Amino acid sequence: MNIEVVSGPITEILCDTVIVSLFEGIMTPCGATGAVDKALDSHISEIIRDMPDCGKYGETMVIHTFGAIGAKRILLLGLGKENEITVDKVRALMAAAMRTAKKMHSQTVATIIPSASDKLAACQTAQAVVEGAVMGLYQFAYYKTSQTDNPGITRLLLIENDPANVAVITNRIATGQIIAESVNYARDLINHPAQYMTPTKMAWHAGEIAEQYGFELTVLEKEDMQQKGMGALLAVAQGSTEPPKLIVLKYQGDPSSQEIVAFVGKGITFDSGGISIKPSQKMDEMKSDMAGGAAVLGAMMALGQLKPKVNILAVVPCTENMPSGSAFRPGDILTSMSGKTIEVLSTDAEGRLILADAVTYAKKLGATKIIDLATLTGACVVGLGTVYSGVITNNRQWCQTVLDAGEQIGEKLWELPNDVEYFEQIKSSIADLKNTGGRPGGTITAGLFIGQFADKTPWVHVDIAGTADTDKDKGYNRKGGTGVGVRTLIQLATALSKS
């Protein structure tokens, strides 16, 4: 989809559909919506009088123009209450509006930048419009054999008549498109079946990113892991015929700095639970257990284009967790790369095991700060549902930086307690740690387990088990993998670059 800024009266813009907006409670449209209303002999005003709820958040109405203006159709979009509008709401509204326009077989869509509220700057809102449009139109159709007769939207025109804003808006459009396409890239990785998205294929995709953007790439093979003593990762991998991979991408945006931020993503490409096998119902969804790793790769693809002045180390441990005669067992004692020993109580608590070695390795490679993302615990879904990702940390300042990044781009994060009493649940009587503390506080104890390997390095763990996928379209998220975490990581790198 080509996205560009255009100038001129909204009534003269040639397109299939023009999106105009209306705040709730506004009875007389003004601005661009008012101009369209005037050209249509106050038809929009009549609609508002007859249907006063048309300005409510998310309401849409299609109006045919019959040649009265340049657009064939008008999509009237309700923005909700003016004092409640946010950039993320604009992002979600634009996604829904674009899907509606596509259903009408629109190929060219134009829209004003809904910045009537003083809370929203035009350039910031323009980026949100682009992100919402690109993410909202995402579809995963790799395995469909039937062809659609809908060619889809090929052009999006953003109408801006202030020459002083055009240059900065054009720049923000480019940024928004890079970010949204990186999210969609992560969604693709998640949505592919496990028969395709193996650890080897994850490493191949990382190689493509490295080659395209000039990153340094290292992929540790099984033999390398054995040499480095990665007993936790290797234990999880030993039940599968698919060889494990540990992917390392290095982006050096600030050679003068010794600071290195590690993005660590869980890459379990299929999780059967191992010997502690999961119920068969919804086991198909376990192809998405590598969503943390996908988010890291998606973020790295964006950073290769945005080029923030910061040093990023991406570490993605990849393996399947399968039951077989060679699989690790409940009761086994593992020796991690750090030297810490782990009593295995459940082979289905495998994500924290591979992250233990990945975090240790990130520290060995010089990471001064760490953030890990993982679809780690069902307990997080029970506690926070599908709205918030859970957060555990060992450093308040670093955690606040991450929370701020999430808030700025609309990915909701909720910090959980990390009191020492919780650590008692993962102490083992026969090893240093046990890999599960039981159901009470399961998200917390799982996070604290990983934290033992971060030690004193500032570290934040983000549990995306409830937010990594969705069973229906909602706002800019489409059914399937959401790509959650990509935008937080990009915003985090951008914020660190500015600071």
C-alpha cells in the first residue's frame, strides 16, 4: 500500500472512499467534515440529527456521494468523546475504518488527520493513522488456495493543507509504516505452522534480517551449546528431532557507548508440554509459543531501518518441546550455563529453562540491561486476561523506562510484585532451584526464576501469554498472532537513543 500526503480541498480529492470523523455530541460538523457536509447539502447534519449516536467511539456509516464530491463514498467515523481521545484510539479506529473501506472494494482511500483535539499533535496522529491502517489490514493468507476478487486498498492519502506540517508528517508516515510492517512481520512468524516455523527456519529469517540490514549474526548449534554448558536449553531440546538454535543479532548504533541492551525472546516453536503433556484441546495454538522471539526479530527489522543511536543485542533461543524416548523428565536435575542447578518438576515449564541460558549468555556477551519477552505462563492469562502483559523486574528505574515505552505506544504492561517471599516457592531441597513454584503466584515465581540468572544486571521480564494472540479482530489486532512487544521494543530503543 502506497501512503502519501496530499493537499487540497477534501471535496476535490479523487478516491473511492474518504474517511471523515465526528466527535460524540457534536451536532454541527466543522472542519473537513463540515466542508463535506456543505457539499452534500447538509446531508451529514441530517444524519446526526436522526442518529445522534453516530459520533460514538467506533461507529461507522457509509454515505454515497453520487458525484457531489471527488470521493465515491464517505465513511463517517465516530471518535467518541473529545476529552477521551488518545493516539492509540486513533490507531484502532483507523484500522477498523480501513477494513470497512476494503469490504466496499475501495482501492484508494483518503482521510483527514483527526487532530481536532489539543491532546493530539498532527504528526503524532499521522503516524498512528498509518500504523492503524497497515496493521488493521494485515491478513495471513499464505496457505489459502482460492483467490479473492477483492484487490485490496493500494493507496492511502493523508490530507494536510498546512505546508509547515507536510515534511514532518511525511517523515512520520515513513516511521509508522516501518513499525507497522515490522509488527506484521512478527505476526507472520507466529501464524506460520510449526511444521514450517522450526528453529532452523527462525534462524533463516534472522539471517535474512542480518543480511538486509548489516547486522552481525551468530547462530549457536547444538554442539556449541554443549561446549558452553547450556544444560537447561539442551534439556528442553532433547525430546525433538528438530535441532535447537540460539540466534544472536548485534546492532551497534552507538559505537562510542559501552551500554548494550539485550532483547531476549522465547523461541519455543512448538510446545507440547513434553512428558508433562498438555491437554489436546487448543494444543494447536502452541505454535505461537515463539511469539517473544518473533517480537524480538520484528523489532530488529525496524531498528535496521530506523537506526537509533543505541546498541542492541538480540538473543532468541529456539527449540521444540516434545515428548519422546529421549525427552527430559520430571525429576531430572539440570545444570544451566550459569552453573546453577535446576530440579525439573514439570517439563511444561520449559520457557524459563531456555531463557535461563539465554539470559546468562546475553550477560556473557556484555549486556548491561536486559528485557525478555515470553509467552511464559497460563497464570498470567488468568490474572491479567488478554489486556495487559505482566512485568517482573529487579530494577525499578529500568522497569519504569520499559513501562513508559509501552504506555507511549499503547501496549499495556502491569508490574507484578517481586517480594522475597515468592522466591521461597522456587527453592529446591535437592538443587539450587526448581522450575516451578506451583499455581499460587505462578507468573511471579516464573519471572523470578529467570531473574536468578539476570542476577544484578538490570532486567525486566514481560509475560505476553495473554496478549500474544487473539481469537478475533479487535482494533488494529487481527485474529491470530498480534505481534505484541514489537512496538514496545522499538519505542524503548528510540527513547534510549534520545536520552
